[in-house]
Amino acid sequence: MQKILAFLNRYAFHLNLTIILFWLYIIYENYQHIQQNDSFEERKFYFVVPVLFILLSVFNMYMANKRRKQN
């Protein structure tokens, strides 16, 4: 278990950056679909969830950086 935690602590920034890029891709794909189908009212919820996960990843990056500086 400690090896897993050490790996996550060491690469937390890179993992969260990858997750943010994934959610930005999801937002982009939804935006493209909305432009093609003019269905913003139906799909605006699909923008809220990725933004929340992006904020969570940014917070995780901040906490990982803070923990790294303490050690």
C-alpha cells in the first residue's frame, strides 16, 4: 500500500494534468455536438460535471504540491 501511495504522491501533478486534459476533451466534444445539433438546452448539464471534476483536479494538484513542499 505504501508503494501505491508513494507513486501517487510522486506523480500526482502529472496524473491530475492528464485528467484535466481528458475533461477538456470531453467539453470540446460536447461543444462540437451542440454546434452541429443546436441542442444547448438539452446538453448544458454535460458542461457542469466536467468543470466540477476539473476544479477537483486543480485542488488535488494544489494539495499534492503543498504536501511535497512540507516533506
